[in-house]
Amino acid sequence: MITDGPLLPDSGEPGFGVYVHWPFCAAKCPYCDFNSHVRHQPVDQEAFVGAFLREMTAMRAISGSRTVTSIFMGGGTPSLMKPETVDAILNGIARHWHVPAGIEITMEANPSSVEAERFRGYRAAGVNRVSLGVQALNDRDLKFLGRLHDVADALKAVKLARDIFPRMSFDLIYARPGQTGEEWTRELKEAISYAVDHLSLYQLTIEEGTAFYGLHKAGKIVIPDQDHAAELYEITQSFTADAGMPAYEVSNHARPGLESRHNLTYWRYGDYVGLGPGAHGRLTSGATKYATATHRTPEEWLKLVSEQGHGMVNRDALESDEQADEMLLMGLRLREGIDLARWSSLSGRELDMDREEFLINHGFIERLGNSRLRCTPAGMLILDAVVADLAA
């Protein structure tokens, strides 16, 4: 049974998270390359609950007894679930692992699928943090992004979330076609005025396999060039810091102490269970850390769970150097950086002194005492190159 309580403080440890993927959406956004699916017939939620519970049993056999530090329900659009579905899934997690009172339990929601009664049902089930996919604060760009809500819907959802849940975040996408620095600054100011404690601010990228990809190749969508995108990123960092919501990760901003505990588990390279169609996980069993992945198609996942008790299609043992590379890739996204002793323990080596010195001298990384390493703001702009250089 999920028990509510005051939010537990961040321990600074990687933690152990549970991710639940609800793969269904009312419509597919043209920029989205997530594992999301539109179904024109009602989804059999009871069947999916039964499958989630069976898959939990299989994952529990790998992870063993663990104390959960966060739960995240993502998608897709989890706010299309009935409150009874959320309640059953959360109670299932509590039966399989130890879930203390006061851990962060987040649900993603789209403003177009928000209803006060449903929000109160999620809160009663144990959800204490909601993440709203607002994406833009003007109707023109919401239409361009293929969203089903308008600004009025978004603000209604923000108010409801603020009234019902102890914590709230919302997402915005920037570097949209034609977006100026002045326009983005005004939008950031408006977003922060809604008394949110967390913002996820993502640069629009054109991903292969999305509707935008073909339009972009045909020249029908023109996004800001690299220099203008960097300018918008720097505006984001400066404005949010001045407003008391500094970046604690490349794209995530929070008032101190209100960072997303679940996402910190990913970035600190903790263990997490991935449940549902297309979910990924990292689970340690004995001396081995496994990368798990389940079938992406909901109906195929459901069939696999029925046949074998889980929907996993991959369960790969990670070599220590693979773990070290993953830790570097995830941890350097964080303002707190990485624990060098932990990285050395995984990799079996020290960082190359010449590479480190080169990156420090060029202002891309810096040491925090003798124990931690992090990217500078300049390094964050070329994060992939920095990681590749250090991992080589």
C-alpha cells in the first residue's frame, strides 16, 4: 500500500527507481520519437494492469529486495489512465519492493487530458508530483507542435496541478522556427510566474522517423541555426538562474531542493526498473549490472507477458567499461558532475591526464576538489564531444 507523507530529502545517493511506461496517446506529436501509440478503440486497462503486475514479479526476481526512492509514470500519456489503474500499479510496486512514505511519485500529464476529478484520483492513489507537457505558451506554436491543447487549457491544468499536488513541473520546447531571444525571454518569465518549482526546457531537435523529419528535409521547416540555438540556450541558463531556478542538469531547472529525484537516479547512474512496452532499465543482480529493454509494441508486449511472464526482449550484462562510459555520459549532464572514485572503480583506470588537462585549459571541464569532475557552462554546449574525449 502506498503511504503518503512529507517529501523525503535528497540523500545525494543514486537511489533505486521504478519507471512505468504507459504507451498510449490521443495523437502523435510531429516532433516526438518516444515509444507512443494512438489507438482508436478503448484500451483494455485491466489487461494492462494484470500484465504490469506480472512483469513486476519478473523484475523483482532480478533486482531482489530493494527500497524504492522514486516512481515515475511516463509515456505516452499516463494521464489517459483511469485513477483505478494508477492505484493498482502503485500498490503492485509496493507489494514487490519496499516503498517508504514520502518518496517522489511523478506522473506525466497532457493539459488536453486533464480533469480535476481525475487529478484528485491520482493524488488519492499516491501521486505527489505531476509533470505537465505544456511545450509552448502561445497558441500559434502549440498548433505547430501538434498539441491538442491551447494556452487556456495549459493554464487551467497548471492551476489544477498547483492546487492538488505538492509538487509540479512543466515542459517547454524552445528553438522553435522563427523564435527570437526576446520572445523566449518573455515566455520564460511567464512560465516562472506560475509558481512552478521545476521546469524542463528542451531544445527542439528534428529526429529521424518523426513527421517533422520529412518536412525538415524538404525545407518546409527551418529551425534556428547552431549559433542562434546556443544563444537561446544561454538565455535559458541566465534567466532561470537569476529567477532562482538554476539548471541542475542540461535541460532541467529547479528551485534548490526540488530537483526531480527520479531523473537524478538516471543521471547519477543508479538502478531502475523499466516496466511496460518499450521501457528500459538498469538492474544489478549480484555482481552483474543488466541493461533491460521490453518490446516496444503494446500488443506484442502484452502477448509476451502472457507467454513468459515479462515483455523483455533484451537483458544484457554490462561490462565494467560499458558501465563507466554510461556513468560518464549521464553524470556529466549534471551540475554536480561525477564522483571520480566511483568512475575509476567501474573503469579500472584513472582519467587520461593529458585529455583532462586539455579540456580544463580550454574551459570545458573543471575539478570540484579532488573528488568530482563536472562540465562548465561552455562544456555543456559541446557535451557529447567532451564525453567522447574523456571516454576515449
